[in-house]
Amino acid sequence: MSAFRSALHYLAGQLREIGLFIALIAIILFFQITTNGITLKPINVSNLIVQNSYILILAIGMVMVIIAGHIDLSVGSVVAFVGAMAGVMITQWHVPWWAAIVLCLGIGALVGMWQGFWIAYFGIPAFIVTLAGMLTFRGLTQIALQNQQISPFPDEFRALGSGFLPDLGGGTSPLEPLTVVLGILATLLLTVQGIRQRAARKKHAVEDEPFAWFLSKLIFTAVLILLITYLLAGYRGTPVVLIVLGLLVVVYSAVMHNSVFGRHIYAIGGNLNAAVLSGVKTKRLTFLLFVNMGVIAALAGLVFTAQLNLANPKAGDGFELDAIAAVFIGGAAVTGGIGTVTGAIIGGLIIGILNNGMSILGVGTEFQQLIKGLVLLAAVAFDVYNKRRSGVR
Amino acid sequence: MAMNILEMRNITKTFPGVKALQDVSLEVQRGHIHAICGENGAGKSTLMKVLSGVYPHGTYDGEIAFENETVEFKSINDSEAAGVVIIHQELALSPYLSIAENIFLGNEQEKRGWIDWNKTNLEASKLLARVGLKDNPITKIMDIGVGKQQLVEIAKALSKEVKLLILDEPTAALNDEDSAHLLDLIKHLQGQGITSIMISHKLNEIKAIADEVTIIRDGKTIETLDMHADQISEERIIKGMVGRDLESRYPDHTPHIGEEILRIEDWTVYHPLDHGRAVVKDANISVRAGEIVGIAGLMGAGRTELAMSVFGHSYGHNISGKVFKNGVEIKTNTVAAAIGHGLAYATEDRKRYGLNLIEDIKRNISAAALEKLANLGWVDANKETVVAEGYRKSMNIKAPTVEALAGKLSGGNQQKVVLSKWMYSNPDVLILDEPTRGIDVGAKYEIYGIINRLADEGKGVIVISSELPELLGICDRIYALSEGRITADVPREKATAEYLMQYMTQERERDHE
């Protein structure tokens, strides 16, 4: 009985995490029913991932910025600027596509250094600096493109946004073999990693989550990955951008969890003064954080441009808001110090599925905006309510 | 019965999982000064929040009678309307508004929605006169000191026609002079028929002005002592608070003093905003291995400023002077450099400068020495847990696991987390700024023990404190600081409170002449 109760108590502490998953599943099921099964059709799942990839990529960088207690409003414009530069380089300067990608990531880093300098070393609030950046980089985009669109891009470059890994089944097998192999591999890796971590915690006598909860989480994750694998394998296989996204999630989750850099980000967001007096080099950290955000925004810009096969002066408009919304739906705190990469990804998926489902249902964009706004408000209200109840802070 | 202005009967207040108050009863006589004391977390503040309606009627069990009528306060507004005003430990004044505006905040002197400034300032002047404050009511709050701000809070309470004034640790942030003035004022208001409830850790203050003292321990009333009836000693009150006889408030300690470990020469620091003002002037201090050195000074003497400017230039402008470690000059321009040279500074303000309250214990403990746990930038989280767990046990941090949030701990336990953090960074010299501020008697004793242990390990310890008895109780040598100047270097044998006070006030008097 007491074991059951302590399990319940534990779950109550994880309410936010569980709530987010339940919300995601509920939304998926809702659309699955109302769209008569279109939502979970292989082609739609594939599209969902591809079409939301750049917002999810942005959300990874954004959650780090927000955990540190800052914000970045410029990412939408940076996406456009990088897309424009990619277009100019490839079509006008005839730079090879791979070199253009490297150079564009470099541009992202420069953008980040520029903004990071004013924020970290000059002490201007990120809100102002990136608001200015939102305008400047939009302006630079239009200058670079001379207010024209650039198209088309070479196929190799487009693969980054809309390509798939090679089909090993030769297009004839009902399930694409490479995707199946990758899916099973990912499941195995995650399971082994989970078990190893639990064993290590046990060895160090850390009080751990209840076994039943651990097991159900493991099974849930495995089923989820295998389901997605099954659906993707039934269409055209693994999108290139899913591999990019997967790598980013794994690497940045690890960084935020276990690296000194990530820990220091939580430290300055949780209490800047205490972090300074603990010897954290807060200025350098903030600077690097924005450089990182710049590179990630550049990557999102490349993916987006590759996907549309178009560099457009109006590209990326409002992306910053989607990314910020994803981060807050994913449980980050407005005041900093709290948030996770996986949370931001789930938040981004919730927004993506809402967009996708409502579009299938033919809901007008005005109602889509309205509903997304209410979802964001509800998610944060739930957070605030939860915190007040548990008496943290 | 008619004598009592307030009777709280059998108050029980439960938070999820914790019984914060259990059958607490409190009777306060009209026109008396009633002190409440108890260890941190004993339930004093909770009881006052029940009384003032912060926890509305219905969220607790029990009964409150104010002026012989049962009352059911649903909010602070209700209790203030009845004449019960609470002044919190953290002052609730807006720094950018004037004294007068603050006094009438939420209670504006208005005519049809427009503020009557003449009336506001005139009424404010009258109230200021009652609390003995001569400042102009249009002065901004940020331009007056904490002591005066406290008086403005009381003036604000008077403007609400207060009958029962509740003061939560009113002198915690005040120096001795301001404290004495405040206590006089409370006494003076008593003469005007205002009843006061005062929560305080400072037993000498309770002795000085309280008529009764109620002791609360673990959410229960232990006893109410009549301060006039018998000779109630401080030891007697402490016994009630901790439930045991505290033989000595300071653990015995035989120092083993070695070579000089740190010396600061001609240290001068200017104010970060007012560049012409020297906050610390030509200070020379040193500490030897195994030695506990005190810095005594009144508020505003530059104690924290001295410490923080040495620790990575965290305070001040145009800092000059030299720092020697084991006889070799070192640079401590950044916090990282200071930590690298084996310095540690535990702040006087744990919540603002010491801890990440929304993070757990283990991550707070590892915060200053994360690289010790890291390999090529990656933190070994398991090792971190083991380290933190070790400190939880050795420092007696009362928390179920090291994954409890720092913000949920009591003051004493938070301080132990801060100390653990700096112990893990393995410094040679620790500067502890007000290490026992806001901490209950039992936990203080533990902190003193930790300080002794650090000295016995051969570290140099510098203790900054507002409480002279504390410095006299634990230090091997004490510097007196006045207006940024070191005015005396007093060995333990010669140190008395009177002797030190003479030097702590020395410069100030000369300036007045």
C-alpha cells in the first residue's frame, strides 16, 4: 500500500512530463478520429516530420536561450537571411552546395557573435538586441535578394530539406529495410542506455523512480519509435532531416543534462547572481549561447530553403513565435532556469500536429491562430497552477 | 478575558504532507509587547500568516478572536480593516516612489480618483513625526537606509489606524543603533495604546522590551513566559526553543594556528555608482592557517564590500591594493581566479546571491567546482550525487534526498548547502559573510562547529558578523571596521563587546566633530 502511495506521489511530481505526453497523444487521437485516419497515414506522418523540422530545430536552440533567462526574436529573420545567402552563393557565385552549407553555418555563427556581443558584453537586454536583429536581418535579406526570389537549388542541397535516405528495398518491399533497421537500432540503443543509467544510479545508491514507472516509460518509448518506424517505412523511408533532428536532440539533451556548459546555463537562468559568485563566466557563456543559437538558426534556414527549393525575402516570418511557443508549451519557465530539450520538441510537435490536423480538417487560418493561442495559454496556465500547488518558489 | 486583544485558539494548519501548526494557542494582552520566538521552521511565520489573513479563514482549523469578537479574515485587506497590520521581514516598499507615496500606497489620499498631493504629504509628515523620522516625505525610498525604511513601514501601519502591529524580525537587517531606535519606537507606540507582536531571534531584544514571550517549537506552543514575573534569562528562553539545555552557545575550540596564509594590503574600493566615495580605505588584514578571524563593523562600514571586492572584484570600482597568498602576490580580478587561488566567499544573502533556489541540493553543492566532477566538459552525474550525499550526511542537512529543491529548505539547511558548496571547492581561505543570519539557535551551534572544523583542517576562516557575541564566541582575532577603515586588530584575550564597539564607531564620531 505504501509502495503504491509512494509511486503515486512520485507520479504527482512528474505530472508535467506525463501531462505533456498525454496531451500530445490526446491531440493525435483526436485528429486521427476527426480526419478519418488521415493523420496517422504514412505519408502524413512523413510530411509532419519534414514540414515541422525547422521549427523543431529552432526550438532546440530557443529552449537553451530561454533556460538562460534570455529570448531570441531574431531567428525568423536569420532563417530568411541564411536562406538568401545560400541562394546567392549557390546560384550567383556558383559556390559548391556543400561549401555553401558550411559557409552559411559560419554566417549563423557570425550573426550569433554580433548579437551575443551586445547582450553579453555590452549588457543590452536580449529582447532589445534580438528585436533589432529581427529588423536588421530582415533588411539584409531583402538587400541580398534585391527583393527577388531565388530558385531552383541543386538536388544535393534540396535533399537536406526534403530528401530521404536511399531505399534499400529497391522501391518494391512493403517496408523500407534501412528505416526498419535504423528504427530497431534506435529502440535498442535507447533501451540499453536506459537500463545502464538505472543500474549506475542503483550502484551509487541514488533513490530512483519506481520500477513500474521506469518500465512503462521504456515500453512506451520503444512502442512510439517502432510505430513511427513502421509508418515511415511504409512510405518513402527515413527523411534526411529526421536524422539531423535526431542527432541534434540526442547531442543537445546530453549537453543540457551532463555538460558543464549545459549546467552553467541552468545556473545562470536559475540565479544569475549566485552563478557569478560561484565562478561561472557568465558573459562568455551568454555569448556562446547566442553563437550556438545563430548556428542552429542557420541550420533551420538551410533546411527550410532546401525544402521549399526557394530563397524568399519573406521566408521565416513568425518562426520565432512558433519556436518560443513550442518551448513554453514544453514546460520552460518564463523566468529562466527550467526547461528541457525534449519538452521543447514535444511542444513543437503539439503545435505541428495542431497545424497539420486543422489544415486537413479545412479549419481556416484565423481559427488555427486562435486555437494555437489558447493552447499556449492553457499549457502555461497549467504549469503555473501546478507550481503554485506544489509550493515551489 | 477583557484584557486580551487577541486570542487564537487551537489553530491547526496543514500543508500537503506537513502539519505546520498543531493546536497552537496564543493570547495577547491589550497594550502589551508580545514576543514570539522559536527555531526556524517552528511555525511562527505561518501563525502570523493565519492571523493576518494571508492564509484565509477556512484553510486552517481553530478560532481567532480579536477584541473579543470572533473574526474570519479572508485576506490581508480584512485584517487591516480590523486594525491588524503585519510588517514582513522583507520590506514591501517601492524604491522609486517617495516616502509619502509608499505610506499611502493602496490607501491613496484622493478626491474622485485624483490624488490630493498636499494632503498626502502633510499626513505623511505627521506620521513620520510619530515614528521619529525627520526626512522630507517626498524623498524617494531608495535614497534612505534600511533602518529608516523600517520606520516608514511602521508609519504606513499607523496610517491604517493599527491596533495590533505584527513585526516579523524587525531588526534582522538593522545595525545596533537603528535597532535600538526601533525598539524605542515600539515601546513608545505601546504608550499610545498600540499592541505589538514581535517575532525575533534576538533574545536580548526580547528581554529588553517584551512583556510576554510565547515559545513555539515544531508547530506547537510550548509555553508563554511572563518577562516581568521571574528573572527570565536568555538561557531559559533558548531552553524552551530547542527543548534542551544549551550548555554553551559556542562549541569549545582550541585553535592550532600556523603560518600566514592570506594577506590583503592597502585595499581601497570605491563605490560602483558614486565613484568619488571610498567604501573601503587602505584596509590591511591577514589570516593564518587554522585561524578564525572576525570582522566587526556596523551596517554600512564596508564589511561585505571589502569581502566581495577581494573575491573576484565582485563589488566596487577602481579597486586598488595587493593580495598575498602564502607570501606570493596573487590577482583575484575574476571570481574564477579567486576560486582558483583557493578563496571562497559565502554570501550574507543566501537567497539572492548564494543559491539557485529552483535547483536541487546536489546541483547547488557542485556549482562552484563543477569541473572537479567533469571530464572533458562532461559531468559525472553519479559522482555528483555521491559527493552531495556525503555532504548531506556530514553537514546534517535535513532533507529526504539530495534531489530536494534548495528553495524548500529552511534557512539553516540552506546555509549548510552554501557551506557544502564552498567546502567542495576545497579552498584555503573561506570568507563567511553573516553565516548565521536568520538561522535558529540549534543550527547556529552546528554552523559554529563546522567553522571550527574548517579551521582545524588548516584553513583560514574570516567571519563577518553583525552579532558581536558571536564574533567574541568563535573568533581567535577580530578586526574592527568603521567607515571602510580597519580601526583595530584585537586578539581574543582583549576582545570585549564594549572595547570593539569603541573602535567600530571611532571614525564616525570624528567625522561629526
